Amino acid sequence: MATIEDLMKANLLEVFNERDGDRRRAAIGRTYVADVIFSDPEETVVGHDAVDAKARRLLDESPEFVFTSVGSIHVVDDLGYLAWAFGPLGKPAVVRGVDIALAGDGLIKRVYTLLLTD
């Protein structure tokens, strides 16, 4: 069974950083419950297909950008917290944020993404 740390890394790097659709969908299947709820400042989406569409749209709109984790993953029981940066490879980040996820039985049930403005 995946740990919350594994799931947080997969959410960022194997789903939202993965440009290959087949690999991204496989990662979605092993990372989230079927009715996962994902919320960010733009919208809330539900389910594997919606998360896939969200990741694809984000990557299509930012073809030269990559996500990188920033610092350690913090965990309390079933809650994980991961800070990240998003921008052109090898250059300063354009966007910074955090993902906060609730997990259970080895899968993410709920993800909140917050954008940092400081």
C-alpha cells in the first residue's frame, strides 16, 4: 500500500508533471480513488477523467514548464502537505504553491491546491 508521501509525489510528478497521456492516466489510477475531488483557485473537479483533463490542459498551456517539489513532504495521519514550484526547466519558478491531500486505504481522496503569492 502506498504511503501518503508516495501519493503526494505521484500527484505532483507522475500526474501533473506527466506529458504522456497513457502514463498519466495509469498514475491517476494508482494514486486516487475513483471519485477523487480536486480543488484549486480555478475550479473543483471530480473523478479520474476530470483530473486527467485538468493536468493535460495545464501542461498544454505551459509547454516548457515543469513542476518541482520544494522541501519536505509533511504528514499528519491521513493528511499530506507538499510545496512545489512551476516554471521553465532550469529557470526561476513562475508559480509557487502547495498541495494538501487527504488519503485513505492507500489512495488520495481529496486534493486542495493553493497558490502562493508571497
